[in-house]
Amino acid sequence: MFYKKRDYPKNGELVICTVKKVLPHSVFVELDEYSKEGMIHISEISPGRIRNIRDFVEENKKIICKILQVNKEKGYIDLSLRRVNQSEKINKNEEYKQEQKAEKILEIVGNNLKKDLATIYDEAGYKILKAYPTLNSCFQDTINNDAKLDNLGINAKILSEIIKIAKEKITPKEVSIKGVLELRTEKQNGIEIIKQVLNKIKNNKVNVLYLGAPRYKLIVTAQDYKKAEIILKKSLDEANDIIKNQGIINFKRDD
């Protein structure tokens, strides 16, 4: 079950639609994410001349459209199918799947608290959607950026349960910085010096792969590039402190 947003979509927004009625010069659709109906004029179905509109759409099929105009007073929503490119379709489909997973988190929260999904939406879901464009964007912000949701007006017990389940179900996003480290030394205890440098780097939770002396692959993984850069700088600074006048150190980042 996918609950409908209570407000209206915005101009330019991409929406998932189910085709309800196909007429000779227009198509009527239901906006899956809203309790609303919209219309696509034949000129917004596809570029060029259209001989048969059913060559492009058919009843009960799902399509991705762009909002052209919303008239709240008259309840009209004009949409376009032809103005959505392939990249936008892929991104919207992925967003929709992620939102379904996010809704599942609310459902689990409701089950744990003996509340149905409709009640959880009233007490938490719709409050989240007033502050965030999607449930998933809120949960991602909480997991990856430690965002505080205390100002959303959600009951503390429900909020605590949402955060707990979100952390259980959502894997924090990660980014990686990679590069090749070269270590050279002609000291008699050179092997021990190299080991000391590499162990120091590994202590910073940097993945070190042996490429063949004197080259080593460094992979720094973190929640965002800023944190990854901090870890990399700290590792290289400590490596320099160890080797100093005992050898040569060089690091080249992968493009």
C-alpha cells in the first residue's frame, strides 16, 4: 500500500501515474503519489505527429510524467509525458522504489506500536512530508547526517521507534577516495620502517592493498567526501612523520 500525499504536486515535479482513460486527443491519469487526477494533452504525449494515441499509452499502465500546471481552485493538473527523458525516468523509478521501502519502515513502526499505517501517517508520516520531499530523504538525512527531527511535532515514542527501525533497515551511504602510495627507503631496517608506516595508515581504517614494492593502493571509505579527506590527510601526515628523512613517500590519487 502506498499512501497518498495530502498536498498538490509542484510545477516541474516528476510523478508516477496510472493511465485511467485514453481519449482521441487526451489521456486521463491517476497520480499514484497523490489523491489526484491529471490530464495529458495529445501534444504532450510524444514529439511529432501522433496518428494513434494508443501507440504510446494504454489503460492501467504506469508512466512517468512531468507536472506542467496545477490549478488548485478548479482541481486541474496538466502533465507531460514527452518532456521526461530516459535519465529522469530511471531516477524517478528508483526514488519511487526507495519511497516504498521507506513506507515499509513506517509500517514496521506501526506494528511495533500497535498502530495501523494510516494512524502512523497521521501521527508521523505526513508531518515528515511537510518538512521533507520524501520519507526516504528524511530517513537518509537522519542516518547519514545525524539530523534531528525533534521539531517535526512527532510523539517522542514514535520518533524514537522510527529512528531505531530506520537505522536497522537503511545502510549508510559511503564514498571512497583511492590512490597509490609509494614508499622507498635505503635504510638497513627499511622493511620495518615500511611496515610501521602501513600499520599506522591501517589504524585509521584505511584499506591498504599491496601492488608490488614500492607501491600500495590506499582506499579511504567514509560517509562523505569531507570525512574521507580528513582521514586521508591524517594518514599521510602520520606516514610522513614516520618516514621523514629515512626515505621517500609519494601519493598519487586516482582520477
